[in-house]
Amino acid sequence: MIVEPLELVVATAFDGPDRDGIDADDIATAVAGLDVTVPAPLRDFYAVAGRYDGMMSAHSRFQTPERLRVTDGHLVFCHENQHVMEWGLRLSELTGPNPAVYVQMTDGPDVGRWSLEAKTLSAFLLGVGCWQAALACDESGESELAEADSARLASLLTPVGDPDLREGGPLLGYVDRDHRVVVAHDRRHTTLFVGTPVEDGLEDFEQRSGLDVNYY
């Protein structure tokens, strides 16, 4: 379902895919005791990104198949790096091909309250995957994206994934394969996260996009 767009991200950020991912048999063995079905988008993510530390844990921590767990009626597959929140799939929706993603706070007054984070798992994985890849690059930073900048930026970047697979999540992913740039757009906060493995690649991106990037 999302193998090809994820391979595009890995190829742009990491010179891959040149490592074996986590295959379906390993996933099935790892979750045998949970009696759950791992949806196709998450299997695809493991197959392409499962051996790349940057994709799995640059900020949020994707759980490897053997660390997937069921809690409060959800299959938890990812948590924030300081364990402030975690993301899961409702067990009742796992039979669907592309279930929604829910998030709950694991600290503070809202602990245990699950809310919708992404309309589809594919949208979550493509957007967050680009964000993780951007943060893992040798050069990375962020910029505020004004509405007036959107059209110019669209001319430089290729969306990651077909519209029906990428829309409905917290982040939208893009790449510029020729210049080795990975971008994630957080539309809730009008923030653009940018990463590149190329030396002076962020400076080049600034010049071509007209954006000011705050380097990490």
C-alpha cells in the first residue's frame, strides 16, 4: 500500500533502501501472542523503514513488532520520546485495510483519554515517516510556512504518496529527490521541517525556496 512512497523517502534521506526490513513472517511471529492483525500500512512501514534508526526513533519511537502491545482496547505502535503520549489503533477497527490512528496522553490530567489523530494509518505513517527522516538527516531545521509560500514550495517538492493515502494526518510529507531534501509540513502549526544528507543542502534549499530555515 505505501511501500513505494516510503522507499522514496528512504532513498532520499539515507541512500536506501539497502537494508532488509522486517518481513511479514517476523511480524506475525512477534505478535502471535497478542491475537491481532497488523494492518497493511504498518507492515509496509516495517518492511521499508524497520531497520533505519532514523525512521524508527529520530523523535517519536516506533515500536518494533515484538514490542507492540495492547492496552485499553488499542494496539499501541508508537510513543513520544519522553513518553508524554502514545499512538494506537482500535482493536475493533483492525479488520479494515487502513484504520484510523488515535492518540492518548500518558502524563497529566488527560491520561487514558483517546482522541483521533489521523483519519488513516497510511496518512500518519507517511507524514510522520518524512518528519522522522528529516530530523535524522545530517542537516535539519524548521521554518514557518506562510500561505504565500505554499505555491512556490509546491513547485520544488513532490508529495509523498497518493492523495487518498496521505491526506488526513497531522503531517504531510514531501521530497526533492534531485537535491536530496525531505520535508514534513505540520499544518496545525504552519511549521515546515526540512532535512538533507547533503552538505550545505539546507542553504541551497533556502535559496531555492526563499524560506528562512532555523538550523538544529
